[in-house]
Amino acid sequence: MFNDIGPLELVTLVVLAVLIFGPDKLPKVIQDVARTIRKIREFSDSAKQDIRQELGPEFKDFEFEDLNPKTFLRKQLENEDLGLKEIRNGFDLKKEMSEVADAVHSRDADPAPAAGAASAPGSSGGRVDMTKKPAAPARDDHPPYDADAT
């Protein structure tokens, strides 16, 4: 609960507590706070038990921590029924990235075609060559004017 409180902050809190409540009342205040926290925990546990009893036996494995979205997602991703582990293990990220890089650099992932199967001079097998610069437009070609865009 107080994992992020450092030693200097803890000393500061103790000094402030002594100054505010005084050394005489401080033990009584600590006991009252501890008692209040204990009652809140007991109330919380009894409320959880009541909710579990009201939900019935079909929710016997229900945990309130599962209502946290992070916990819920983690539990669902680890679920064996969905088959996500097989999908995750069957996915080769390096292979996919190399295929994308080959496609971007217009390299064939397949071996070169045979000499008898020549393609048309202007075609690259349905691929667009991104390394070529487009032909310069003619002087009279103006981009279309869109009155709504201005």
C-alpha cells in the first residue's frame, strides 16, 4: 500500500504526527487508525462473501480482482481454450518483417523466374516500383482545384 514512500518521507510523516497529536495522544491515534482499518477490511470481506453467496454456485471461481481490466485481459490471453498460444508461437515476426522489407525494396522472396518465362518489358509482376520517380507533369497539367478545401 505504501510501497512508494521513501525513508525521508516516512521520517517527515512521523515528525508531523508527533507535532500534530503530541507524544501523549499519538499511541491512542495509532490504535484508533489500526482499529478503523481492521473494521474496513472485515466489512469488505463480509461484503465479498455476501456477494459470492448471492451469485450462486456457478460463480464459485469469481474473483473481484478479475474486475480489474489488466487482470481480466491477462487471464483471457492465458486461456487455453482460445488457442492464442498456438497463434503466438506460430507467428514468426522476423520472417514477416523480412517479407515486408523485401516487398518494399521490390526484391522477390521467391527464386528468380526461369529464362523461358520472360515478362512484359514494363511490368514488374503487378508490383509498383517505389524507387522510380514519377514522370514530371506537363506544364499545362494543374492539380485539381477543390473549392471546399480552401
